[in-house]
Amino acid sequence: MRMTGDGRRFLLLQGPHGPFFHQLGQMLRRTGAQVWRVGFNRGDRAFWPDAQSFIPYRGRPEDWPEAVAGLLARHQITDIVLYGDTRPVHSAAIRAARTAGARVHVFEEGYLRPHWVTYERDGANGHSRLMQMSVADMQAALARAEMDQPEAPARWGDMRQHIFWGALYHWFVLAGFWDFRNFRPHRDLTVWQEFLLYCRRLVLLPVHRWDRMLAEYRIRNGGFPYHLVLLQLEHDASFRMHSPFATMAEFMEVVIAGFAQGAAPHHHLVFKAHPLEDGRAPIARDMRQIAARLGVGDRVHLVRGGKLAQLLNHARSAVTVNSTAGQQVLWRGMPLKTFGTAVYAKPEFVSAQSLPEFFARPRRPDARAYRDYRHYLLETSQITGGFYSARGRRELLRQVVDMILAPEDPYQALVSGNAAPRQQLRLVN
């Protein structure tokens, strides 16, 4: 049967910063589907040029659950599409869609970053179907799949574009605030504060680059064994919704204390900041104060962003809350300790040791089990491409529209033998 969007009626909510959702909507229309977009601020409006299909929501946040239920009924929506499933407006929309019997399509940053994007149905991260699957289930589903696995990604492909689109989006939100006076960001900061942080990040990129190069030089030439800590953004949904910590400082306190108790006295600890860290959380100050108080100040280091691969090449082990970068650790067969809910936190390859014991003698993962797990992701929910660069969006749109229109989600399609052939990525470093 020919795959079309005839009879499908899509409602898109908030998407990644930039033009991806508009391009996705255009492609869905070419399939015969009808498409609308709900906007909550001027930034959403700026990246959706089609005024006729744009639905502005100017009401109060507390009225949104009733409003979205009305939109689903009025437009007879069959599918909703959104980026991230934990924002308050998206959580309410997902509940309304399930009541109305509409499909829920969720985009997220790739579980295998940076050259892949995540597409799932009903939920992602801690709400993903992967959370209920065992490695044995995945191995059984792979029995009939044939695909060569790409090399492990070593870097983000479009970080500058990511920062640029974020700054531009917040500028539009700020400039058009009068038109959406009831809009409330899903994070704690105001729109103005978000905009200033993006601008500050852009201006300080050269300074941070030199700071990072100096820190990496000291670590590379220090001659000491070290353990790596993968930090996340304190305001990121994965950290806020799926971890036991309220702040990054709490996490750093636990890690440094475990290191002080268990690590050999000649070992060091290296904190790797998230590439998009913008300074809203004082991680450098907190790290120095905690390390000094616990007596290991001369053995703890911070690296601002940069390529993870270079640090992983010489690390003994890695610790994180639930960063997707943990996948690169496991791909290299390195010991990994996690604290939060993560789709890759399977007993076969994530350590269950206490933190002092982990730093003293970390256990390696089952590399074969992880290869099967990664293979399963690449056959199902991981799509080649990205949201922010033009090249990444082209790669993504070549595959994702067919997956959205498919009757089965990516995991069911693999079991039934209906999974589409997956595009392979040639990495260029």
C-alpha cells in the first residue's frame, strides 16, 4: 500500500529552536496531511511563516489543559508532535491526546549524540518504552536485523547553530512579549535572562575555548590517572525530572566525597561541563569549594565543553547522573556509574557498585551486551541527522516523515519486520 498522510490531521506544539518544525510541517503537507501549529510566544511564531495554520495560545497556563482538549476536538486531530515530553504544556497535551485517542510523536536530542536524533511515540527518556525493555528483549528483536554499526560519534556537529538559533528564538520571545503576556517559560529564568545568557555564551566562546585548551593540556601532560565526571545542564529536563538531585552542586558533593574515600591518592577527578553550559549554575565555584573542603582540591579539575572523545581516550572510568554522553563511555568499554533514570542504565553495562568502591576498582561493562543495545537503538529510535544545521535537517527529514506516517512505532516495526532501511552516516571529523 502507498504511504500517504490522507486523513491525518497533525497538531505541532513546541519544537527545537530553529526552522525544523516548519520544514517538518511542509513535508507532512506534501503527504496529504493537514497540519496546524500552536504557538505560545513570538519565538514560536517567528519560525512558522504560515499564518493560516498558526494557532496562537495567549491564555493563562492553568487554562491550557482545557484549551488543548478543545483544539484536539475542534480540528479532529489524529496526531500531535512535540519536542520533549516534560514541559508543562506538553505534559498536559499528551494527557489530552491519550484521552482523545490521538497518536503522540516525541522528538528529543539523540540518545546516541551528536549525529542522531531520537524519535519515539508516547514518551522519551524516563518515559520511553526502552525503560521497560531488557537487553534480552532487544537481542531477540534483532535476530532478523542486518546492519553494520557506524563508528562512535566524537563531537557535536552543529553546536554553533544550536546556540545561534537559541539566541534568536529568545530575542523574538523577548521582542514580542507584549503579544503573549501570559507566556511563562518552562524553566525558572525569565525570557530576558535566558536571552542574556545565550548572548553571553556567544561572546565568551573564544575565552572558554582557550580556558578549555589550557585545562586539557594540563590533564593530557599531567601524567596522572583520572576519572571523568560528565556534567549536565542543571535546568535540563533529564536532570530535573529523572534524577535524585535538585542541583548540580548536590551531585558534585556526592561524587567528590566518593572520590576522596575510594580513589587511589595519585588518581585525579576531571569534571567535563556540558557544551551548552551558560553559567547559570556556578559549577566552577562549587567544585572548587567542595574539593577544598574534602581535602582533594589539587586533584580535581574542570574542562569547559569541548570534545568528549579526547578526554575519554585516557580516562579510567566515568560517572554521570543520566547524561546521554554515557553512551560514548559504554561504546569504549569503560566502567560507568549512573545515578538517575536513563534508557541505557541496564544492569549488564552500568555499575551497581557504591561510589567509593567504583573509584577504587571499577567494573567493566558487558561490551557485547552494549553493542547489541546500541545496535537496537540504531535500528529503531535513532535517526541520522540533527535539528540545528541545514545538513542535519536534510538528513533527518529524509527518514522521519515515513516513520511518523507508519502504523507502528519504531520498536514494533522492528519486531514485525517492517522497519525501514536505516541510512548510514559517514563521519567527518
